[in-house]
Amino acid sequence: MKIIDILNQNRFSLSFEVFPPKNETAFVSVRSAVEEIAKLKPAFMSVTYGAGGGTSKYTLDIAKDIKNRYGVPTLAHLTCVSSTRETIGQKIKEMQVCGIKNVMALRGDIPQELQDADRSGWDYRYAVDLVRELKTADRDFCIGGACYPEIHPESANQADDIRHLKEKVEAGCDFLTTQMFFDNNLLYNFLYKIQQAGIAVPVIPGIMPITNANQVARAVKLSGSFMPQRFKSLVDKFGDDPAAMKQAGIAYATDQIIDLYANGIKNVHVYSMNKPDVAEKIQANLSDILGK
């Protein structure tokens, strides 16, 4: 099933993101965690793609398992940074053979050793280049793209960021998923601005449950996310108590999702970090809303 069809069903839904193992040794434990999340029967599951494509094989293996063994629609991530057209073409063929219909088209992080490289000759410099590649006539993918309610870290300003986002949508993105955020008002303001810019595809908010204090610094470093005082107070109060922090983090994420649903958002994506218990508790907190 294509993600866009799920988004057009006009009912509340919850989906989860998982990540593949970094190596064969970790495959069994990661697969077990992913399967436990799949058993929750979310609207769909997305599977990330390692930096530079290092875990691409595992991405496809996990995505295929989710789809075939559990009947859960799957969104496979694909990054293109520093890849050749031939390499990406091969990855696309592998997805087609596996019956993957949904692809999250991302530029990906530029490897440290290529930060200062001349990128003018690269086949794919931006995610929009990959979107165009996926949208060719002989392919039937539902294509997702990333967006940033608080501005992409490399953008000069939000207006410039939204202009590039519109280019990506016009190239063929069927829907967008946001980077994590911790203040819903930032999302609502962003949605108004992109609507004014003529971007009309569905936008799925991405929610990251912070279940231990160490995640805070990492989340800020990765996304530059604004931490509202209400959230900072939560971490200050419960950060030294792992069980209490986990419960408080799940409650905060649940509260964010309920507020989103109450304000017209139908579909929410949770960055579950391969934690089945966190995914299960959030879904249980929303069971009557979701009809589960």
C-alpha cells in the first residue's frame, strides 16, 4: 500500500521509524525489536538508511521483512549524497525487486572526508535530484521528502528553505515528513508558511520521545531543535531518574501527539529509536483515539 493512500484515508494514524543494524552482529537484536514494533500494526513503518549507504543492505532486508511477514506498509529511506547514478540505479532496482513502493528520498549527511570536496560534478547534490530520478516513467514509487519546521541547518533563512522545499515537491514528492520538534506552535507556523508558498502535499509531523536525559544534547546537535521551558523543566526534574524520565518523556510525546490530532493533524510519525516498549506505550496512550 502506498503511503499517500494511507494519508488520504482521513482518519487518525500513527507510524513508527526504525533503523537497521550497523553490522551483522547486531542484526538479530535489531530485527527482534523491529518485529515487536511491527506487531503493533502501525499505519506504516519507515526504515532509515545509514550514512553513505553503509547499512543499505540491512535497510532493504528489514523493510522487506516488515512488509512480507507482518503486512505493514513500509517506507524505505534512500540517500544519494556522493553516490553515482549507477549506484542509485542499482539500489532502485533492488527496491523494485523486493516490491517496495514507498521511498523516502534524502540527500543524506555529507561524509566528513568530503566536507571540503568540489561537489559540482556529483550526480546528486541535493535531495531534489534523487526525487527526479525516482519519478522517471518506468517507476511507480510513492515518494516522501524531509522538511524542517525550524529551518534546515544549511539554509540561509526560512524563506530560502521553503523555496527549495517547493522545488522538491514540484519535482515529485507525494508527501513530507518533518524533522523532530518539541514545540507544536513551531509546526503550526511552518504549515501556514508553506501553504502560503503553494505547497499542498500532506505533511506528517515527526515526534521524538526523549526517554533519557542524554538524548537531549544529541537531539539539539542533530536538528538544532528548540527546547521549550516546559520540556527543560521536565528534564531538570526527572533526568537523574531513568524510570521517571522515561515515563515523563513518553507522556510529553503523547501530549504533543494529542495536541496535533486536536488541531487537525491526522497522521503522526514517531521516531521510536528501535524501542518497542516506548512505541507500545505511546500507542496504548492513544488507543481510543486511534481505535486500537
